[in-house]
Amino acid sequence: MECVYTTEFKLMYGMLFSIRSFVSKMSPLDMKDGFLAFQTSRYKLHYYETPTGIKVVMNTDLGVGPIRDVLHHIYSALYVELVVKNPLCPLGQTVQSELFRSRLDSYVRSLSFFSARAG
Amino acid sequence: MADEALFLLLHNEMVSGVYKSAEQGEVENGRCITKLENMGFRVGQGLIERFTKDTARFKDELDIMKFICKDFWTTVFKKQIDNLRTNHQGIYVLQDNKFRLLTQMSSGKQYLEHASKYLAFTCGLIRGGLSNLGIKSIVTAEVSSMPACKFQVMIQKL
């Protein structure tokens, strides 16, 4: 299971990095928020990056609008509170904290556009 | 709110710093816990001087313990102790159901074995505060399920 995840993560990181630099080069005016989301015929990928380089990515249905504030909440109220401030979670490594996982899980489930059907 | 994060992060670094600079034997002996407790003791002594400079004299031991649970805890951790129990013979148990230095760690059993490291400083804090109010004591802490923890204070009659 570890192997599948790392390859997928590497591919994803490469793709996001390329899209980000593409967006910044293509933008005719000064870029404020930059790359927000992209969508295919099947899904929509939302992207949020902090000044410190932490990237929050969420894949949703096509019907979902901008969720920048949701991603921001995940970063500030969950990641910063439960991972950064946790001395036993070394930054840069996979998050092992169960508290973070369970809070994140219940937060995502509580979102208005989350449907229990989809699982 | 920034100062709360500052104290928390500084405290976490202090704990890991003490453990990193310790040698193998010391880590096992609990010398690190003692070092942290002594740091807390000195800080507690200073803090209590500052907090009580305008308050009236305390009536008795129980009054002092109540001060620790309410004003002292509120100033340091922005909340009060949730439960104080005593056997009226010098043993007090202070229970905090959501201890500020443990809330981000876990809620339950994960990381339980590391919890004592993050409680040592606060034990010293209580001991130092009491010492400058004229009470000699021994303070220990126990955690069974984060983030709730209990501090046990044993008053030593001189």
C-alpha cells in the first residue's frame, strides 16, 4: 500500500507544480489567488496553497463550487492546531496523529456538499 | 491568542531539547523529567510573586489551593481547574479535563506514553507556586485518557 501512495503523490505533486507555474505565466493581470481548481468530465480538483508551501488538495464532484474557505479551515483549524502544535508529529512526515485523522474525517463528513452515499 | 501558541510551542521545544541533550542513561532514569520539573519550579516561584502582589493574605491551605485552581490556572492556561478534591489531610487532586498542553496531541490513548514528559514542567509550576506561598509539597501527574489529566499535590508538614 505504501508504494502505490508514494508514486501517486509524486505524480500529483509534479502535475500541481506544473499547473501552478502555467497559470502564473498565462495570467494577463497580476495574479491574486492563482491556481484555484481544475475539472475534468468526471471530477473537480480544488487546490489551496499557503505561503509556507503547505498544499491542501480536495477532489469533489463536478457540482461543487469554490471551496477555498473550506480548504483554509482544514489548514488553519486542523493542520496547524493538531499537527504543527503537536510535538510528537514531526513536520514533513506522514501524519500519524489519530486525532487529526478523526477530526478531519468528521469535518469533511459535515460539509454541505458531502453525500454519505458516495462514501 | 498569539502568546498561547508561543508558550505551547516553546514548551514543546523545551521538552524535546532536554531529551535530545540527555545521555542514554539519563533518559531511562527520569532525570529529564526532574530537569523539566525543576524548570517549572523556578518559573512557578516567579509567577506566583507576580500574581499575588496585590491580593490579600490567604486564610488557609484550602484557600491557597482554590487560588491555584482558579486564578493561577486561568492566567497560565486560560481556563480553570475542572475539579478539586481533597481528603482534608494534606492531599489534593486537581483535575483538568482538557489540559491545554495536551489537547493537540490526541484524544484518547495515542501518544499516552509520552504524556508524562509534557506534564513535568506544570508539576514543577504548581510546586514552585505553592513553595513561595509557604507550602512545601510534592506534585505528581497522571493521565489515563488525553486530554484529561490529574495533578496530585501532597502537602509536606515541616
